[in-house]
Amino acid sequence: MALGGTIRGKKTTLRLPIEADLETYNRWMADMRVRRAHRVWHEPAMPATWKERFKEIAKVKESILWSIDTDGKLVGFALGRLWTIGNAFDVIHFLIDPAEWRKGYGFDAALALHRYLFDYLDLRLATAELRADNAAALKIVAKLGYIEFAHGHEVHYRDGAYVDEIKLRMDKETWQERWSTEREYPPLAADATR
């Protein structure tokens, strides 16, 4: 697992996960509100099984996992993958505890994460896949500046019906245009080498 370090937003902090987070991750994966809104990251299991999942993630050097805290309380997690070719990042899971929804933690953590991706890592592209009826997540990605590039019809089956999936992307130029006032790190000079 690539070390993502600590990323601070105004309300949230993204940090490396610790073993004490496992039981809460497991509880979230069993929550029906989470299961409706997101693709489930493995089925709920014993915390010991989650330790094995963390070990599996650690073997993939392109994978990055953060726990999301606010005021020292675990409120979510983010899992993504760096592209080895393409200078990009896939947001695979981005979850906020349902008990903490509608408090602004999701957008704050997403903004901080993208500031890290585009300003610190100097990546060129970020992508995400969402269920088409996940209104909160769609609102966050729209506010960030993501655009739809693919739409899968009837991809996820739940509650006796199918739900569409939307694939989205945001490039560095969009980030720089839209979020110039939120930049933590100054942009590289045009003549700077990588």
C-alpha cells in the first residue's frame, strides 16, 4: 500500500488506518444505507478477516487507503488506486458514516483528497464510478468538477430492480480553474521538470 500520508481539510483529516478502525469499517459494510448507496467493499466479516484485507491491500503498491476523522472521531474511509501508467488516480471507495451524513464531511474530505492528488502528487486525472441514484455522491463530484464519460445501464441489482452506474472524470486543468482559491500548494512553473 502506498503511503498516502495525512491530508487535512477544514473539517476532516485523512490519515493512515489503524487496527482500531477495523470494527467500524465492518459495521459500515453491514449497514443497509451503505449497501444501497455504494458498492460494498467485501462482505461484513470478523475484524480478524479485515486484518487480512488490509494485508492484501498493502501488497498492492498502487493502492492507498485512508481513514477519515473529524475531531478525533472516525467518520469514513477512502480507498483508491494510482495508475502506474497515465499519471492518474481511481477513487474506488469513498464512504462517510451514515450517522454523520449531511454535516459536510464528505465534501470537505473529497476536496482535501483532490488537493493532495492534483497539487501535491501533480496527477493529471482522477476518476470515480457511482451508482446513478447516489444523490449525495453525485452532488459532491459535480461540485468538484467531475464530468460523466460513461453510463452503464442496469449495472447493479438491489431491492428487486437494477440501478445504473456512472463513470466520471476530472482533469488537472479543471481542478486548477475551479479550485484556484483552495490550493494548498502553488502550481508548478510552466518550465519546471518532473
